[in-house]
Amino acid sequence: MRRVRLRLAVPGGVLFGVCALLSSLAMFQVATAGAQANPSATYTLSGTVVNSVTGAPVRRALVRLSGQVDRMRLTDESGQFEFAELPAGQVSVFVRKPGFFGEGQAEHRYGAVSVTIGPDSPAPVLKLVPQSVISGRVKSSEGEPIERVQVMAIASRIIEGRKRRQMVSVVSTNEDGEFRIANLPPGSYLVEAEPAERGTSAGKEGYAPSFYPSGGDASSAAPLEVGAGQQMDIELSLRRVSVYKVFGSLVGYPPNSGVQIIFLDPAGNQFSALKQFSAQTGQFEAEIPAGAYNLRALAWIPTGKQLTAEIALNITSDRAGVRVALTPNQPTPIVVRTEGRKPERNPGSLVNLHLIQVGDSIVARELWSVWPANARQGPVLSDVPPGRYSVDVEAEGNWYVRSAQCGATDLLHEQLTVMAGEQIPPIEVVIRDDGATLSGRVDTGESENPATVVLIPEQGLQNEAKVKVAHTAPGGSFSLSNLAPGGYSVLAFDRADGVEYANPEVMEGYSAQAAHVSLQPNGQSQIAVELTHVAN
């Protein structure tokens, strides 16, 4: 029986009593290239689970093997484990311990990698990251603790090349105004305090939401940089504001409709401030703190159609005579035309649109093209609220998008602006089947992690041109097909989550490191790209 040593590192310095409510699962992969394994031999896999911050061993961590065999062990007092009589081959290794994330996988809590069992296998050091805590107090400007305030931790992360905000946790303050947000991966966070009920005391005073350290919108917030296993203590102050009455009428919906009226603050938080609503007359009354809001109304009629309306309100006093006119939701048709050698009878089925809201909202709206009940009408965009959107247009199969136009807006290079009460013009997409293929290699050195290859269309470093992305295979090779002919800049990054490659301003800073290629219709090109290291 052969022995294989595996060293697993688990982050330390974590308060297990605080983080014991959540378990984090990490699966690690190690690429090995040892001698040929004897298929009849068995081996022993042993290792240690340690803390990635302190290097200290972690006791009673659950280690599981999955694949050819499925076994589990708890680490001992020294953080060690051992699996005996294992056949040669690959297994997945899971490590689970309350209060930890898998290294490199903190955003998702899970990793996915495998270990090769056999002779002469290396003993890599693999690590777990301790979870972090943000705690503190919420008080009024006079220093009084405020109970039942929702405190939100909002992470700033790069997803598919775009910096995005994600709500990761919401807790409420106790009678002493105290809160505790645990089980956080290390990273950058905005913290917002928002009263649970905003419109309950007309003629008196309420509290306006606030971001840490102070300010009513995300642009005035200061991000908290939280390290692995770190506990941060902060204080938030809520400003008193007057609460006013809003009287209005909702019109344009038939009887027996389901109706919803909500308010949105500048950060995109939705809440209801209604005190009264008459489905027969459409009259409503709301109580809301002073500030700027959008009032959004929705109605669902028996036929299944939806009516919508959205208006802006700036509340500085009691307000009467607010009129909200619901109109049918008119889907925006997507007209797809093909060019090339192979005509397509149903080109609409080849195109997908993905809209991502741009702005200061905590959680950006995302919308996708859909097919209505009558499929012969082709794909549509339905119920797109007012705002600015980045639009991704993708073609399937052996096609690429040559152009995508919405009125005067070039969707391949510009953002789409949707105004309240206005109908979005039809979207016209042209796809072709004479795309090019680009293959190449990135020198990744001794790293076993794939590099991210980013292909930026000509002029894309100065505008909203959409990029193409590939990940290298072992050895650093990559390939991209069905590409629009033209000139491109090509960059390769060691971390996919470390750079905003969809942001032209960010990519402009890397322009000097880019390789360049010109692709011809139906052409095949090759290129070598240097690896760009992204700072942590």
C-alpha cells in the first residue's frame, strides 16, 4: 500500500461560536503528473486541514472524498486526517467546517477541484478562509439607539467583467440598536441602515436611510474593506425627517384587477407606504418620509396582461392630486435578419438579449428576451422599467451579431436609455454566418489555474463595444469561434474576477499590454498572448 500525503490549509483566527451557524464547503483540485499507477495497488491519502490566515491546524473539520470512492473523516486535534486503501485515480476532496470558506471560492462558498491518487503524487497546501463579521450600533442624530432597523451588507464584486453590487445579508437591530452580520467572506462592503417601516407617523418624524459612514445614497458611502477572519465594529446614524401624506388616484385598470403600488428610493430599495387604497375608485393614501422616490404601479387583468406605470415624486410636504395612469405593457419586438450563405427559416430563435441596469441601485435589474405565447411573433422584451441598461446581444450556433439597433441607439456600442411612459422602438438585429476563428496560447508558467482571455473589438477600448471571453485549457491554449471579422485587441489575465474587462475605461489602462489581430471572414488566425497579472 502506497502513501500519498496531502496538506490542506484552513484559515484560522475565526470565532467559531459566531460562525458555527453556517458551514462552508470547499472542493480542491490538484493536477498531478506522477508515475504510472498500478491498477491493483492501493494507496493512503493523508493530510492536514489548516487555517489560511494563521496556518494553525483546524480540528474536527469534515473531509470527504467523492468519485471512485465516497468516504468521510473528521480531522483530529492536530487537524490531520487519513484515508487508507484507496485505488489509483481521481477523487474530489471536500472540506467542511463552520466559519470557513474555500480559498478562492469565498463568493460562492464552494470550490470544485479533484486530487489524483497514485504513486509520487505531490503534497499541495490547500487553504480555507475564515469568515468575517461586521457588527455595530444604529443611533439617531441625538445618540438614541433605534430598534428594528434593517442593516444590509452589500458586496461589490466583479461578475462577468462588470462591477456589480449584491445584497449578501440583512439583519435587524435589537432594542439597544445593536446588529451583527456574520458569515461574510473577505471583501469590500457597503453597509446601509434602513427603517423597517418608513411611513407610519404622518405629521411627525421618521428616519431616512443612511449608508456608512453617513449619507443617503450609495455614491456617498465609504466601502468597508474586511479581511479574512476580521471583525469590524461600526456605528451608523439615522437622520430624522418629516413624514408627509400623499393622496392620489390610480386610473386605467378594469374591475377585478390585482393592483400593487410600491415606492423606490434612490438606492433601489422597494417598500410600501400605503395606508388606504380603494379598488373601486382607485383612490389611495400613503405616508412617506421627505425625499425623492419613484412610485411604481402594477395591475394584472384576468386575460393575463399586465398594466404598468412609474412616476417620479419629490416629497417635501403633503401632496395631493397625484395621478398615476396605468397603460398596457407593450412588448418590444426583436426583429432578426440573417446574412450569409445559409438562410435561416426562424432566425429569432438564434438571438438572446440580456439587459443589465446601470446606475446606483443596490441590486441592478436584469432582464432577458422572451418568447410570447404566439411564437410566430418572434422574441420580445417585456416590462422594461425606466432606466439605463447595458445590453448583451448573443447569437447561437454558427452565427455572430453584425449589428443590433434600437431606434438611433447602437446596442453593440451604446447603452439603452428607457424613459418613463415611452415605448421602446423595435430592436433590429442582423446576424451572419461567415465568422472567423481565433486560437492561441498564453504562457501561464507553472500555474495550474486557467487564464481569462479577453477579445476587445476595434475601438472597444474607448466605447461600450462588447468583449468576447475564453478560458485557457491546461498548457495555456484557447480558441474562440464565430467571431465578427475585424480588428481586435487581445489580453490575458491570471484572475477572471480581478478585472472589469467589460468596462472600457478600465481596459484603456491595459491597452499597452494588448496583442493585436485582424480577422477575416471565414478566416482562421493564431496568436500568442502574454499573461497580465492582476493585483489582489
